[in-house]
Amino acid sequence: MPELHYSNALEKDYRLHWYTIERVLGQGGFGITYLARDTNLDQAVAIKEYLPTEVAIRGEDLSVQPRTASDLERFKWGLDRFLTEARILAKFDHSNIIRVHSIFEANHTAYLVMRYEQGVALNDYLDRHKFLSEQELLDIVLPILDGLKKVHKQGFIHRDIQPANVYIRDDGSPVLLDFGAAREAVGKARTMTILVAPGYAPIEQYFSNGKAQGPWTDIYGLGATLYRAVAGVASRDAIERSRGLLGSTRDVMMPAIVAGQGRYGEAFLRAIDHALMFNEKDRPQNVEQWEQELNAVGVVPVETPAISAKQDQEPRVRSEPVTRTFTPPPSPAARPRWMIAAVTLSLFLLALIITGFLLLWGDNRSESPEISATADTAEVQGPLTGPVPETGPTVPPQEEIRMEAPENRDVGPDTSEAATTESILTPAMPVEGKQKEAISQEDSVVSADEEQSRQEAEAKRRAEEAKAEIERLLAEQRREEERLTALKEQRRLAEEQLPPEPQELPVVEPVVGKEDQELQEAMLLMQNENYPAAMTLLKPLAATGNAMAQYQLARMYRAGRGVLANNATALDWMRRAAWQGQLEAQDELASYYQEGIAGVQDRFLAYTWYLVLERNGNFTRVNERRALEGELQPEQFPQASYLAQGLFQAQGSTLAPDSPRERME
Amino acid sequence: MNYRLILLCCGILLAGAKCTEVDVTDPKVAAVMNELNTEWRKGYQAMLAEVGARHYPMDRSTAFNGMRKVLEELGFTIAMTEGEYYLGVHILAQEMFTEEEWQAIRARDEPGMKTIAVKHLGLKGNFAELEPEGLMIDGVITLLENSGGVDISITFRLRAIKEAPPESILPRREYPPPYAARTGYEKIWNRFERLVPPLARMRDKD
């Protein structure tokens, strides 16, 4: 396997005090993590170098330098945070929290020396094992909770718990990595910029300056980690959830109790859902509370988890958490950021309440978002075998979100969030009370009606405003994402100038690009209802195995667009796309089988494909699947489940050419 | 006088005919159906655990083609496939077994069925007969790779293709009678094992 190239990284055999660099384990926006050897003790260690690429670069003398003079302050501030927090982290001694051996300064930057953990990141582990049992998950999460307890008691929170930061050692014990000591260094100079892992970060991490964050923030991250294990996909990003709540007062996230139904205990799933409550106040407020809920699961006769037993055997060797304080660092920029956070949070709350109010009045004009799960966004970085992946890099740059303060809001500097919220919400709140009052006063029926209409109109106006504001923020977020994606692409291209991979690049790259281009063209043609032309483009693409083209082609054959309707051919292309893991195709294929399109009705297969869809994190057809249960023999459920597992694993493969229709014909 | 005798004879004939009619909405008949389904389900489940699935040390493709061939030879219609993972098949119940096989099945499964019918319907229950008319057997065969070989799993379900049973008072049911199911499974597995090892060997030679 070709060795990955890391720009800015120190070379192999480079000596840092008595440590010799062996290779890079991972690189991210905040620094580089190396595998190194402690030549004194002759043991492997992981060393994290503070090198926030956005503000710093490696100089010719190998020292780390701010990119520009204006980056100096940011770099220094981050460096201080890195050092301070690393020192605090080093004080923690817990077998399930990454152990920090030492910290030192060199090359004008700082280095954090940690225990080198051998194992696999939980996201990789889950990819490999698909679904873990309830007991296995408890064996992972309970020891980590135990470590977090210590951390939280010291007033620190991790703030970036996600599967990529939970490492499963070779002996099966879990360890929580990367307390991201440097993360804030990048965030500092950005107004309201926060760096989070979508799907694992609660809403307060997007919109608060830190005061709203606490143990419940980490509990959300752990809950989301369990959700990923249970549902097979990451939970919906908090922003999307907020948008769903704004749009329909309905959470777009499929609860764990549904996603894991039948495979996990109800109490366990409820504990996950509790941890994933959207509002921080609705979640368990401390680790002990949530731990109790998870332990109450204890139907699984809780033999002491293997992991805990290992802790008992080797209590001294591992441990140590690193964390960050609940209170944000005092800085000149803190106050404006806080104000902006307050306004933004208030806007969200306002929109939530007003939308709820509008629904109560039967004026639900919002669109219902589809319930579906997104693909897991966790990224693996660095060599797969390498331990101690860094959190920073696992959050791709395009996932950074910039939220600017609403410009038109006049919010006093010290107005509390609650007060601000209240002042904005007040007009909408008393509507119901006033309505009742109006009804009881017969003399003033007319004026009460007018008042009611006025209030409704006012509430609608405010809801529209709030929605527009949210849309603006989201649009801004999208623009920022695009900008960062472009930046990332530029960096990637720059890095690609290095060692070429001659056998692949010339062939693969252009073909992929061409395919995408043709597909986009075909989609455009379809939008313009130029189906014959779209068909001309889609056919060769589908024939070469492009799943999206196959799916679109199937739909065209089904609808008779640009071609004579042919259900058999539609079914065949749909099957091919579904086999490649195309979710829409799997969805439609199941309904084809259910309805007997093309004369082939097979409820067992319909049921099975709905199961595959769910394994892929799409739960939009749960009701259809359940309705099919009555059509199947109960003894066939496990058979269908087993088959679904097989089909799920076979995804990505090309379907054998013998389709049933071909045989029939 | 003769007139009265003729009327009496007709009455007796009508009454006799009435005895063999089945009213599926009759709660007593429903009770027979339920108990029969429950009993046969138990037998089916036990049998399923025993012979419902088998593991063969061969690749899935060989197993799939072999199983398809076996089922076709036995008279099944292959209604559906999904890659080499799934076969959806069906066959008319009376075509699944030879006359001799049906005799053996009746001898084993009918007494138990009559006992249940008599329990709910009284003497009328003795008219219940095990017959395959009006029933389709739907089969689901899945093939999944496991432990270096392939797990083949088969389930069967009965599907009524006529609204009411033609000549018997036997109620419609979903589960095959236990002995019939066992006979069916053994027929499939035996034929598969006779056919496929040579196929597998041929494949190895290639």
C-alpha cells in the first residue's frame, strides 16, 4: 500500500528530544499526530504536534510559524490553550481516557506525548462489524462514562465525542481520545465559528459560546455514538434537526427506539434517545444520571463488562483524560461572540415556538421533512492501522460552520439569553389566553375576533421572519461549506503534485469526471423534459454500471418517458441500481415487489429490501415493511433478516446478468 | 305414500350433504382452523429447526444453480430470484407429492387432524380429510455464504387458491401438516445432495 503523504509533517527519524519520529498517524486542521519511539524507555508513543494549518506553516528550519503577521496572535493564543489544557489533561489517570505522558515545547510549537494505543477506531470497528450487541456497546460506553465522570468533576468537557475518537484497543477495552486541546485555537478568531462533528455535536455547540455546554454536551456525543452503532448511521446533524423542528415541529431524526427496535432492549434505546434530546435541558444532566439509565438496562444480566475487569487488573498503566473547561476563555472577542450566540439561539427558539403556535392554529403550511438518516460522516484519516487518530482531521473542513450574528437585532450587551428570548417570544405567547378571554366576553366578540386575527397575522409575520432568518443563516452556512470545500480541493490538488500514482491517475480521473458531467447533463435534460436526449446519455452510463443512471433509467422505463413504458426493463435496471447500494432504488425496488410491478409480486423480497434500506439508515418505509409482516409467516422473519444482511453486505456488487424477467422471456 | 317416502329420502340426502358443507364463518370451524394452525405450526417449527436449513461446503453459485435445478425437476415454478441469494418458488400442493407419498402423509397426519376437527365439530369432524386441493405451496429459499460454505434455508407456506375447499370440510390453513413438510424437505435435500456434489466436482475440475 503506498504510504500517504502528509504535507508539513516532520520526516521519519527526526529527533525531538529523546523521541524519534517513525511515521504520521494522522493529520488534521489542528496538528499532526506521529508515531514515535521514546528512545529512553524504548517504547512507542504518540506525539501530537500543534500545527493549526489555517494559521501556521512549517518553515524551512522545520519550526512552526504563523502564516502571516496577523495570524500570530491567533497562533499564540491557541498554543497557550494547547499547553494549558494538555497540562490539565496529563493530571487525569483513567484507563479509558487517553494517557498523556508529557508535554514540551520545541520548533516554536508544542508537543503532546501520549500513550500509543493499538487498536481500531470505533467507526472503523463498526464499519467492520456492522452492528454490535447491546452488551458489547455497554462494554464500550460504560467504562468511558466512568472516565468522563472524572473529567467532568474537574469542570472539563470533551466536546468532540464521536466514534472516531473512541478507540477499541486490541484487548477490547475502549479509550477516549483527542480532547482537542488545540481546537479552540482555530475557532478563536472566527466570529461564531465552531468546529464540530456533524451528527455528534448537539445544538448548543453550534450556537453557544460555551456557557450552555456541559456534561450533557458530552452525553449527547456519546448518545450519538451509540446511535451510530444501533442505527448503522450517524444521527441527524443538530442543524438539520433544528430545521426539521422549525419546518414541521417534528424531529427529522428517527429515534433509536425505532431504529434499533427488535435488536436492542427498549430501556437501552430509550437511554440513547434521552441522551439525544435536542434541547440540552431535556437530556441527562450528568454522567451519573445517564449511567443509571444505561445500567437500568441491566436486563442484560450485567456481568461486569470485560473492559472493566481489565481495568481492575491493570489500573495504573492507562488513564488520563484531557478536557476543556465549561467556562470559555476570557478574551476581548468573547463578549460580542456571546451576544451573537444569544441572538442566534433566541431566533431558533422563537421560530420553534411560533411554528408550534401556527400548527396549533391549524395553519400548518410547513413542509414535512422526510425522515431519513444520512450516511455516516465520520472520516477516517491517517493510516488505518494507526492508533490515536486526531479529532480535528475527522471533521472535514467543509463541515465547519460559520454563523454570523443577525445584523438587525438590537440586543443589549449584557442581556441574558433567557431575557432576550423572552422579549422576542412574548407577543406570541398569550394568544391562547386572550382568545379564551375574548370568547367569554360576549359583548366584545367582534373586537376579540379582530384581536385574534391581528395576533395570528403578527405571529405569522414573525414566523416568516424567523424562517427567513434561518434560511439566511443556512444559506450562509452552505456558502461557507462551499468555500471550504473549494479550499480543501485546492489543498488536495496542491498535495497531489507530489508523488504520482502513475498506474491509476491517467485512466480513472477523467472517466469519473466525464461520467459525472454526463449524468448531470442527463438530469438537466430530464428537468427540461427532454427525455429522449436524457435517455441517450443515461443508457451508456447505466450499461457501464453507474447506479444513479440505472435508477433514472428505470424510472424512465416505468413512466414511459423518452421510451415506451416497459415495467420489466424498469424492474431490471432498478434491481441493478439497488444492488449497487443506491438507496432510492432499493426503496423503489421494494415497492415494485410489493405492488407486483412487471407481474412479479414477491412480498418476502419487498420486506427484505425494506430491511436492507433500514440497514442503510433509511427508515422512511418502516410502516410499509411492518404492513407486510402480516403477509409473511413469522418463521420467515429471521430468514428475511438473514437475507437482508447478505444483500446489505453484497451492496456495491454488480448484479449477475440473469434477471428473472430475462429468464421468463 | 310413495310420495312421502320419496320426500323422506330426499330429506336424508340433503341432510347428509349438509353435513359435509363447510361454513368458514362458523365459529366452530374457525376454532378448528386455529387449533390446527397452532398444532401444525408447532410441528413445522420443530421440523424447521431440524431440517429447514443446511450448510454445504461449496460456493453459493454452485448451490444456487443446483437448487434451482432440483426445484424445477420437482415441478416447482421459479417465480423470482434475487442474484444468487434468493429463489421464490411455488407449486400446486397436489403436484408436490406422488400418490404414494400422499397416502403416507394421510396415514400420518390425518388422524391428528380429525381428532381436532371432532373436538370442535362433533361427529361431523370425522368427515374432515387431508387433501391438497385448492392449495398452493409457496417456497422461499435463501442462500448465504457462511463459514467458507453456503447456508441454504427453506420455508414453505400454504396459500389457498380457491375460496373454499372443494370436497372436504377441512378448513384452510397456512402451515403444512408436519409429516408432509418433512417429506417435502427430505425430497428436496436428498435430490440436491445427489445432484450437487457431482456439479461441485465438475466445477473443481474446471
